Amino acid sequence: MSKRILLVITSLNGGGAEMAVLRMLKAFNAVPDTSAHLISLSQKNDYQDVDPEMVTMLPIANSKSLDSFFKRGKVIQLLQQEVARLEQEQGAFDVIFSHLEVTNVIVAAANFHCPVFYVHHNSIQQELLCAKERGPFKYFKMKQRLKALKNKDVICVSKGSASEFTLPWLPVKSCQVIYNPFDAEEIIAGSQEGGNPYPDRPYLLHVGRFGRAKRHDRLFEAFAQLTGPEVLVLLTKQSSKLTKLIKRYGLEDRVIVAGFQANPYRFMKHARCVVLSSDYEGLGNVMVESLLIGTPFIANDYPHGAKEVLGHWRPEWLAETGSADDLARKLAQLLQQPPQAFQWPDAELFSHVHSANAYLALINKAT
């Protein structure tokens, strides 16, 4: 029996969750007798090759505060109207997958008729801790968003993230783990397009938006301790705050801000090393992509994802959480003794086919 699947996300901003959703959309539509559609709650989009036949973007320009008192009702109504239109034209959806906290609030309030699963991409504890550091209002707002998952069917992108769903104020109906999908052939092909972006300068690479959780301050503190010829390339959008932070560490001549890249893989392929300095990630998509390409990385041993990706294979690639000094030491060691060509033994667990099959098994059980 054919299946109709709807994915919903806040925006198509250039982040890991957004890329994972686009990959899942493609993976679903490659399965016989299965069709999937994606709705973005806003017009925010960093990807130029999105297929309008598969993706609808609601007529809301900015993705900020979509669940606020002033916007929430309008967003819910627009989403309900778009789902009704799609179902009238193409048939009823069998299942809906909601991605990210703001989307979860909107989808939960929309009261759709079919089964809904809420995909959690982050760490509850770390999200709340980060919000608390920004003040009581931010903490309260994040906690209220997370409460949209109460008594819901939840999918987590790592075992570590799933282990947090034991909080007494956040009981869920069910919780299971399905890793984000990665198409190794597509990623490797992308890494071979365009050649080395900096052929005359050896470089380290960091991929990720400029935000508190990514800890660019720790990244710069660690990189400033290195004395080799490498520069640090950031695949993130330029901003005045980022420029000030680079200047604070005296790295104006050693850091290149290359902006968001729809194809980061050629940058990964030619980097001496990929580095992740985050306090937390739901999984760590950049690590998986780097391993598939064959580029080593150094990452903070943050609570969720890092050990699941590496297992016991390369523990020396994980730095002590919160320590810029250990991050610098691990980077220096890797640069002095770069690994030989390697093949990651757990690649199949993170393949798009594996993820799609896990989702489809879940759909068949639910419908």
C-alpha cells in the first residue's frame, strides 16, 4: 500500500536538522509506492535547488518567534490550510514528522488527524542550560517549547538524546532512536566537485552557524595556541559579532569566513582536519560527513552523539569537554601525525537507506 508522508520544519536555514530533513525527503521519495512532501513554516531558505513540487514554504518572511503569542495563531492556520490543500489535490497524509522545537509547538496545536511523530534533534539538558545562561525568560520559553512533546511519540537522532526523556515534567508516549540519514555516494561526489578552494593554504575547517552552543570562543582560543602554517576556515555567515570575536583573539590574519556553503563537502575533502567545538549536538552531522569523505576530525566529547559516531574506534579524536587547551593539544597531535587513509566501520548505520527503512517500519506499525 502506498504511503503519503509530510515533513514539517521551521525553516530551511543552513543547519544540520534542515539538511537532515531534506535528505529524508529525498530518501522517502526514492522508495517505491511512497511519496513525501515538506512544508517550511517560513520563507527562510539557504538552499537554491529545492524542488517546489516537493517543498512548500508558507508565506511568512521571518522564521523568528513563530510560536509567539502574536504569530502562533496565524502560523497554525496557514499550516492547516496548506495541509488541507495538499490532501485535497494529492490525497491524505498517512503520517507527519515534525522537526525542531518551534515546529513542534505549531504542529501539536494544529491537531492533525493522522499519526504525528516529533523528531528531537538536540539535548534537552544542554538546551535548558544554555537558555538559563541567557536569563529566566529564555529558560521559561525553552521549557514551554519542550513541553509540546508531552505525551507524544518522539524520535531522537541519538541514543544519548533519547536517554534524557526520563524527566518527570516531560513524560512521552514513546521514544525511539533513528539516526539522521546520510547518502555517502552523494556526499563523496560533492566532495569531488570544484577542487581545493584554498590550494595555496593548508587549513582546518569548522562548519556550523555562529551561535552560543557552537562555542566559537573556545575554537578560537584553541586555534590561537597552534603555531603551524594552517589557517582556520569557517563555513558560517559573516556577522559583526563574529568579526569582533575573531579580533578579540588576534586571529584576523588566520581565520577565513567563507560563508554558508550549500556544498561544504569539497571544503571537508581538502581540509587537514575538521574541528567541532560545540558544547552539545543532537548527533553531530558534520562528524559523520567528515568520516564518510575520509577527513579526520577533532571534536569536544560533548554529552550526545560524539561517542556514538566514533564508538571505540578513534577515542583520541575526542577532546575533553569544555577545555580549549585539550582541544588545542588534540589538534596539534593530529596535525603532527595525520592518520593514514581510513574507512569508517559504522558508515552503514548512518546511511540514508538504513534511516528510511527504520522510518518506514515505524510508519507501517503506526498506520
